Amino acid sequence: MTRPCLHVFLAALFYAGAPETRAHPLMAEPVNHPLVFTFDQFYLPVDPDEHLAGGGHLLLAELNCSACHAAPDAWRPWLAPKPGPRLDGVGSRMDADMLWLFIRSPQHLKKGTQMPGLFSGAEGDEEKVEAVVEFLSASTWDAPQMPAGDAMRGRNLYHETGCVACHEPASDHRPANAPEDAELDRPGNASVPVVLADVWHQDALAAFLHQPLAFRPAGRMPDMLLTSQEAADIAAYLHLGRTQPGNALRAALQIPPQGIERGRQVFHEMRCAACHEAPGSSRVTAPSSHPMRTLRLDQGCLAERQTSGIPRYDLNDLQKRALRLALISLQAGARPDHLATPAQQTDWHMTRLNCYACHDRGHKGGPEDPRALYFTGTGSATGLPGGSAHLPPSLDQAGARLGREGLEKILLGPRAHVSSHTRMPLFGAPQVRPLVDWLLETDKGMPAR
Ligand code: HEC
Ligand code: HEC
Ligand code: HEC
Ligand code: HEC
């Protein structure tokens, strides 16, 4: 049986609406590979193998390969997996039909997602998916009451607070810094896709935007210090033109109820628990597949096709090449020496967290021109090295300039949110604590310009 092309069907359902929805950020050009922003930004097909292997290490970490394939001991601190989204209360966030679509085939609902598919359509898969959906739907949550949102205010906030450092700007929004009459360029780097926002209920979306780290502790989507009103405004903007689609496919399959217990079992069997805590539990399972040292490089997750139970990421050729180069070096016994100096540690953490979306340091990173136009001035940014006043400051010598107290204040909070300008977000203490130490260590003894 061939699968119908779900994303076409979904796009047609969601955005049949008003003209303004066609310029909307949710209509960003989709990418067909699991998007790791800094991999796409800093690694290219022309790069020599030694450089590209570094990109492979980044993918091994950011795509959570190490959640199932144990990394060699020396590499553990670098390749530690990141926690997946919390699924507690997910039944109050999206309805069963949308959970079904996403779990059955994540890339069909959300192109560019980092969540791999685990079902290839084999005998028995439909029942398993249904069981997991039943299990997850049963986890509900009283979403906090959020204020009513104003989509027009939301549109301005979306473009001015810094979302577009990582996500797609709308083509109908003219940024404050754009020269008059000049045509706006689209960003050259792919944007992080925003799609689940559309299937989440509006209050749940607003609650997520208000406190993203409570839902997604990995901090790759940072806390932008939005008030609950601002979060509700952006949620209203992201939901412009939304229509609640049904799911004819699931109904047509007529799978009988499978029982919540069966769902819990499948959740573990299919290794969902390698990345997600099961609702009601606080445990992720240890790596349970072949260790990295023994992986055959053209098999399993790196093969052309995956059978059920083997993650399907839809990696592109460059990603596969980088992953193979990284695995070859690990298997040859290479040690992470090239990452071991304080400066390299700093760079590694900034790359994983994508601080480079907004800041440059050592002539690396900072927003590309089409995105830089959207940044609006922050009081403290003026007069610092390397930046125009409206851009976030360069992080050159940040350790020396700010000291531990200054760094902790800005990276760990609590901070009151600042005006309507581009914000310095919070990424979560477990993510930024090591970075504070490495910034201080790297910049020790540097002149605090
Ligand atoms: C959710 C668990 C999980 C994750 C995450 C995962 N894999 Fe796998 N991988 C498997 C399973 C299961 C197999 C099939 C072999 C087995 O049963 O152990 C496999 C097989 C492989 C194989 C072939 C092994 C062999 O020698 O036959 C390679 C190579 C591989 N994975 C690479 C990767 C890479 C690279 C990533 C990250 C992009 C990754 N895997 C992420 C579970 C996972
Ligand atoms: C530093 C980059 C960055 C910034 C800034 C950022 N995001 Fe995100 N965002 C991400 C990443 C990466 C993900 C995917 C995270 C994951 O896999 O958990 C994400 C996920 C999301 C999601 C959920 C996923 C989905 O499919 O809908 C929404 C909604 C979202 N972002 C909206 C926003 C809004 C609104 C802002 C501004 C207030 C913002 N983001 C700022 C990087 C960023
Ligand atoms: C290799 C890690 C990994 C594995 C294995 C994995 N997931 Fe995910 N999952 C993710 C990531 C990352 C996201 C965020 C995706 C995004 O926003 O693009 C996610 C998102 C989700 C969501 C949406 C959460 C929300 O808040 O809307 C659900 C539901 C989900 N996963 C269920 C599952 C189930 C069920 C399985 C097993 C069949 C599974 N996941 C296996 C990494 C994983
Ligand atoms: C969405 C854009 C954005 C991202 C992503 C971002 N920052 Fe910032 N950052 C800012 C802005 C804007 C300022 C100016 C702060 C202000 O005036 O409130 C700032 C200020 C700072 C400062 C103070 C610099 C100084 O000289 O005063 C430090 C340190 C810093 N950021 C570190 C980081 C680190 C580390 C990361 C990644 C974990 C990061 N930032 C990610 C926007 C961002």
C-alpha cells in the first residue's frame, strides 16, 4: 500500500484562508532533512573531510544518536544526548488525530523535524501507533488560563523580539531597519520550521511560548522572556488563518482501541523512551543499541531505507557524509583533543545552543544580513566591539568584560524582560552553566576592552 502525500493534504487544509496567511512564517520553504541550524550554517559540501567530521560530531549530539548508540567514554561529555520534549499533558496540547499523524510519520507532518520516524508501515504498525496515541492522549493537563491574544501585536513581537534569528520572517512584514523601497532578501540559511504550533491548542501554544523550557528542557528553543500577554499575542499571530483539520485517514483505518497499557509497552519497545520520559515517569532509558564503535556505516539509521523500529531521520547526503566521517574517526580511536581547549569548548557549546544566531565571537556567527534587519537596538549594546548598535553585542572577551557575576546574571537570570526590543533569551541552567565556566576560562587574562 502506498502512503498518500500527507503534507500536501495538510498544507491545503491549514492555509486555504485569507491572503495574509500566505505570507505567514508557517509557510516557510520546508527543508527535507532534520534541521540542525548550525550544521547547515557552518558546514558545506566543499569542506575538507577533517572539517566536516566536526559537523558529524555536532549531528551525533544534536540528533541524539548517543541516546541509543553509546559514545566511547572519552566522547561522552561532548556527545551527551539532549532531553526530548516532555510529553506530560500532551493530550491537552494536541488532539489524537494530530498525535497519530506525527507519531506515524513525523516528517510528513513536520518537514525538517529532528524527531525520527519509527514506523515504516510494517504489519502491526497501525495498531502500535494507535496504542501509543491512546497512551499519550490519556496524559492531560490543566493548561493555565492565558489572556486573549492580539495577532497584530503578536506579529510585531514575533519580528522584533528575536524569533526570526532562528525562524522565518513573514514576507509581509517590513522590518524597522530596512532601507526604504529596498527589496527584502529571504534568509539564505534555512529557518527552523514551526509547525507543531499550528496543531497545538492555542492556550497550550501560548503557555509554551511563555515558558518553553518547562515543555522542552533542552533549551534549543530558548525562553524569550515573554510576558503571558506577549505569549498570547504571538500565539494568536501564529494561529492566523488556522482551520482545525480532521483526519480522514485515521478514521478510514478503523483500528480498534488497543488499551493504554499496550501503548505504554509500545512506547518502550519502539525506544521512544530513549529521548522522551514517558508521561508520569521521570526516566529515559540508557543506550540500548550497538555502541558507536561497532556501527556498520551503511546500515541501520544510515542505510537508504529503514524498517520498523529503526529510526528514520531523512538525513541528506551531506549529513550522512559528516556522520560517517565522525564515526570513522571515533572508530579509529580518535579522541576529542581538537575540542579540548577552553576556546574550543566555548565554541562547541555556543554551536550546540546556537548563540551564533545572534552573536558573533572570534569572527564566527552573528545574524546573516536578511535577518539582521529585524534586530532592534538594546540599550546596553551600544559602543561594544564589533557590532552596530542595533545588533546584539559581539561576545569577544565577554568572559573578561563581564566576569562570573555578569555572565551568570545574563545567562541564568532571573531577569525582568526588557522593552520590546530583541532579547537575550534564557537557555536553561544545565545548558549554560558549563558555558559560563568556559567563557571565563577562555577569556582569562584577556584585556577587558
Ligand atoms: C531511538 C534509538 C536510536 C537512535 C536515536 C539512533 N539509532 Fe541508529 N540504530 C537503532 C537501532 C534499533 C538500529 C538497528 C540495529 C539494532 O537493532 O541495534 C540502529 C542501527 C544503526 C546503524 C547500523 C548498525 C549496524 O552495524 O548494523 C547505524 C550506522 C546507526 N544506527 C547510526 C545512527 C546514527 C548516525 C544516529 C543519529 C543520527 C542513530 N543511529 C540514532 C536505534 C537508534
Ligand atoms: C536561538 C534560536 C531560536 C529562537 C531565538 C527562537 N526559537 Fe523557536 N525554536 C527553536 C528551535 C531549535 C526549535 C525546535 C526545538 C526542539 O526541537 O525542541 C524551536 C521550536 C519552536 C516552536 C515549537 C515547534 C513547532 O513546530 O511549532 C515554536 C512554536 C517556536 N519555536 C516559536 C518561537 C517564537 C514565537 C520565538 C520568539 C518569541 C522563538 N521561537 C525563538 C529555535 C529558536
Ligand atoms: C531521537 C530522539 C527521539 C525519539 C527516539 C523519539 N522522539 Fe519524539 N520528539 C523528539 C524531538 C526532538 C521532538 C521535537 C520535534 C520538533 O519540534 O520538531 C519530538 C516531539 C514529539 C512529540 C510532540 C511533542 C509536543 O509537545 O508536541 C510527540 C508526541 C513525540 N515526540 C512522541 C514520540 C513517540 C511516541 C516516540 C516513539 C515512537 C518518539 N517520540 C521517539 C525526539 C525523539
Ligand atoms: C535571539 C538572539 C540572542 C540569542 C540566541 C543569544 N543572545 Fe545573548 N544577547 C542578545 C541581546 C539582544 C543582548 C543584549 C542584551 C541586552 O541589552 O539586554 C545579548 C547579550 C548577551 C551577553 C552580554 C554581552 C555584553 O557585552 O553585555 C552575553 C554574555 C550573551 N548575550 C551571551 C549569550 C550566549 C552565551 C548565548 C547562547 C547560549 C546567547 N547570548 C544567545 C541576544 C541573543
